[in-house]
Amino acid sequence: MSEFILDARNICKDFNDPVKIEILKNLSFTVRHGEFVSVMGKSGCGKSTLLYILSTMDTDYKGELYLNGELLTGKNDAQLAQVRNEKIGFVFQFHYLLNEFSILKNVMIPGLKLGKYSAEEIEQRATKHLDTLGMKDHMLKMPNQLSGGQKQRVAIARALINDPLIIMGDEPTGNLDKQNSDLVFDIFKDLTKELKQTLLIVTHDGDFAKRTDRIIEMKDGVII
Amino acid sequence: MNLKLLIEISIGLLRARIKQSIVAAVGVMFGVCMFVTLLSFMNGLNQMLDGLIINRTAHIRLYNEIKQSTDQPVNASKAYKENINFIHSIKPKDKGKAIYNSESIMHALNQDSRVLGIAPKINTPIFYSAGGIELPGLINGIDIEAEQKLFYLNDYVIEGKSADLSIVNNSILLGNGVAEKLMVEIGDVIYVTTAQGTISALKVIGLVQFGLMEIDNTQSYTSIQTAQKLMGESNNYITDINIKLKDLSQAPALAKDYAKRFELDAIDIQTANAQFETGSSVRSIISYAVGITLLIVAGFGIYNILNMMIYEKMDTIAIMKATGFSGKDVKYIFIFLSLIIGIAGGVFGLAFGYMLSSIIDQIPFETASLPTIKTYPIYYNPTYYLIGFTFALLTTYIAGLLPARKAGSIDPVEIIRGK
């Protein structure tokens, strides 16, 4: 086990369309085990781009990325999919549940994909997570029957199903009202406290960021 | 790769778009259904038409052709051996149409393992007369049992029983056309005049109809013994030996072999009826082409629907990729989706194809020329069902492949960022 869960070294990223723009300029930072880190910055400062690189979905960058000591840079599509499945949990701004499946199934699918536990065990674990997040009563509903805040809690349960090394959030409260945002924040806080869960959340909400363990502030592609 | 999960997700996606999926499956179903029905019907007709000729035709016919000898005496002479001999005005010698040594030839043929059965026959031209009318015709002296076993004579007997030929002395099974012209019925007596001039009275015990007017207007059957009596010949006189083989395709080779071995003329079914083979295969090709076209059209339908579905499911694809499904997994999900449509459409298509064939099989189809056919003929062959199903899977797989590959290569970042 490495000292750092996430270790980004000299990350650079350009967009070439229509003219060459440097989005990320030689970024380096680390996230320790059990830390609750937020990445803050104005719209367009490159924080989302950084998250996609850290989450392995964007492979078009320069620099090196280590997850728990394992070099991720240069791995192929299938290997990265495996890494995302097993070691990274996601919570997005627009909830992104699979509308074709029930809440319970949505939470279970990444677990079934990993195949580490039997279907019964995964169902049990999913139920437990949904229970913790207060969504147990809704677990047989379809996603379009839930409110935004409820969906976001389901997304968090889904992120937790494979006991990931790190949960990444892309403006997870950006689309929620104050009350729901606080609820989601409290859940994150509990996760770090009780489960020692590492969290990396991208946000432009100052209030949210202030209450995290550490803020990485970005401006024009560099950390300030 | 977790196949069960991928298939489960495919089914989930299909259920979310159940109407479109059903439309796609119905397209495949229609294609498979028509493919199976068309082939069964076409080949039913083929078999019926071929049966008209092939059932009644010997695979090999052994007989004596009237012709000049190929071995002229001058060629045997040593004195002229080195010369080139021109012989003018050769005339055929009439050895008669009888097959000599017929008993031992038939014995040898019966021992041959490639032969299914043989039927000896006497074939001779005659005149039928009843009242004042005389009609030219052909009488066939047959071994009734062998004729039934090898050439299904009873299928063509429309009145009376062919077995009566061997029970009633001096009896005749008359062609339907002949009977109509002579205005005779079962139980009447007609007179038959042979080429030698002998006149015999024969009792009509049945009517036969092959559906080919040319034959029905001239031919009649009698037992081999009666025919020998008519012609005043001994009881080993026969003019033809009809052979049915176990394997039809061996006929040309065996015909040559027998001709040489028994010093007789032999003609095989392929040479005698080449046009039927051609007709059958052309009809088959047409029905295959139509059926496969229908399936390809169904394939385009699936391609369209899957393409649309992928655009609708961009978010789903992106989230699956974000949560650990690789491009390959996503590709398989969409291929499975397509195959499920193909399998469902295929299974229902086969069922409906069978039903439609059965319905056609019940439709009355009566024609004077085909006494044994009462409804439209259908040939139930499992091969057509197998081909139909295989093609359904193949077209749906190919139709699904391109959209599936597109889905597999979708970049989740673009979708998530695009919001």
C-alpha cells in the first residue's frame, strides 16, 4: 500500500480545437489515504478536465498518474475500465443513473461487473448502502420516480458498492438545492470519518469546499 | 467478461424500448416466416412436378434398340484387317425387341447391392377397339407387385385396383383418356389387336391417370403373362428391364456398365430427363433469393433501430463506461441486443412459417391432371427451418455489429462534459 492514494505528476493537457489552448499546465499533487479533498476554481479553469484525467476516462494527456502506487498512464481501454470498476467510485453533477433499471439494480451493476462477490452478497451490500443513505424504501423504484437529491444519494451508494480506493465527484451538489446539498455533504463527511473513505470532489461552491479537509484551488490551469 | 450481466443489461435496454424492439423482431419474424413458407411451398411443387416424371421413370432402363451391328463380318476377316473397309447400305437386322437370357440378367441385377429393385416389362404397340372405333396405343405387360413397389402405380389408379390384374385373367388397366374415347367403364370388355394381327378380348378392371394427356390417351397395363399370351410369345419374353437404384446419382455410370456387361442398350434418368433437374434448381434458387432478400431488409430495419437507440442511450453508455464497462463490453451489449431481436424474431418466424405452410397445405388444389393431389403441396424439411434461423441470426448479427462498434467507441468524457 502506497502512502498516497492518488499521485499526479506533471500533468499537462492541450486542446487543439480551434487554436491550441493549454488547459492544464504541469500540474502535480497528491491525495493521501482518508483525505477529503476539494478542487475549487472558476468555470473554465480546467478543474473538470483534471478530474476526467484523474478518473482515467481521458487518456489524452502528458505526465504520469499513479493510483495507490500503480501507474495508470499508458494502460489500455479494458485495463482502465477494470481500474474504474474496482478502485474508483463516481458521483456526477447530473446523477446519471441508468433509467432502464431499478434503483437497487443501478447500485448493484458495478458490483456484478466486478464479480468479486455473488449476486446475493452484492444485493445485500447494495441494500445496506441504500439503508445507510436513507434510500432503502425507494430501492425498487425506477430512477425517474426520484427527486434530484434522492438520485444523488443512489449515485453515492453505487460509488460505494465495490469499496473503491477513492470516490471522485464532479460538482455532485451543483444541481441541488441548499438542503439537499447539505445532506450530500454530510454523507461525504460521514464516509471519511467512519469508513476512512478518500474523497476528491470538484466544485465551484465555496461553502462546500471550505468544509473539506483540504482545498486545491485552481486558476487558468495551475494550482494556486 | 461477465456474459450474464451483459445479456441482462441488453434485455434491460430492450425492455425500456419494447415497442421498437418488437417492431424490429417482427421484421425478422416476417422474413423468416416467408422464407420458410416460400421454400416449403416451392419445393413441395417441385417434388410434385418431379414426381410426375421421376416416380414413374426408371433410373436405368435396359432394352434392345433396333440398329445395325457395329461388328460387321468383314472386320473379322484376317485378309482385310489392314484395309479400310467401306460398307454401303447397311440395314439393321431385326433381332426383335426381346431381351435374351432375361432370367439370368434379372438374377444378376437382383444380386447387385446398388440396385433397389427391378421391374420386368413388355412394351408393345397395339390397337384398342370397342364397337366400331380403333385407337392406336401402347400396352405394358408389368409385374404388378414390382411396379407398385418401385413406381407407385396405385397412386395413379383412379378407379378399380391394380392388384386385380393378377387375379382376373385377361384383364386390362386402361388409360383414362383411352377409356373416355372408347366410352367404356370397369367391367366392360374391349378388343386389342397386336402388330402381328392377333385379336384378344380383355376385361377392363380399372382406370389409370398420370396427368400427362399424351400418356393417358394411349397407354394401358396388363399382367406380364397376359401380354406374353397376346403376343404369342413364351413365358420368358420381356422387352424392358426397369431398374431403380439406391442412389440416383450413380445412374449414368451404372447404365454404361450394364450396357456393356449385358450387351443391351441402357438409358439413365439424367440423360432422359435433364430438363427437370434444371427447372427444379432454378425454382429453388428463386425462392432462396426472395427469402434472403426479405431477411436482409429486416436486417436494415434492425440497423436503423439500433442506431437510433445508441443516440438515445448515449448517457447510459457513458455511465456504464465510467463505472467500469470497457468499450468491448458495451459493444457486446449491443450485439447481444441485436441477437436477442434476431433469436426472438427467428423463433416466432419459424413458428409462423410452420403455421402458414400448414394453412397452405389445407387449401384445396384439384386438377384433372393430378389425381393424387388434393391440396397445395408443401414439403416440410427441417433444413429450411435451420437455414432460415441461421440467416436470421447472421443478418441481425451483421446489422448489430456496426452500431455496436460505434457504441463501444463512444467517449464518455464528451457525453458527460457536454451536459
